[in-house]
Amino acid sequence: MVNQKLIKETLSLIQLSAMEPKEKAMWMLLLSEMEEGQILKLKKSLEKETSGLNDLLLKAIQSK
């Protein structure tokens, strides 16, 4: 059984992602069928994306 904390963390990152709403919905549906290794890979990718978006936002704020 996949760690529930891992699923919750991944769901939060999906919500923060810049992907299209349909793609977010697809990932949320697939999440329950994925193995832990697959979820960890998705989570890592989402963390990279959201970190990049945060960095971009901070640079924009600092440049004002």
C-alpha cells in the first residue's frame, strides 16, 4: 500500500502545477493506481516545476 502522506503531498503539488485542468484531473485519477516509485518520480518532477515557478515569481517581485 502506498504511503498516504506521499499521496497527499503529491496531490498538493498537482494543484500548484501550471498544467491544464484536464491534465491535473488525469493525474489525480491515475494516482490511486500508481506504485510508490512512480508517485515519487511524479512528485520529484512536480517539486522541480513548482520550485522553478516560485523562483520566477520571486525574481519578478524583486525586480520591481
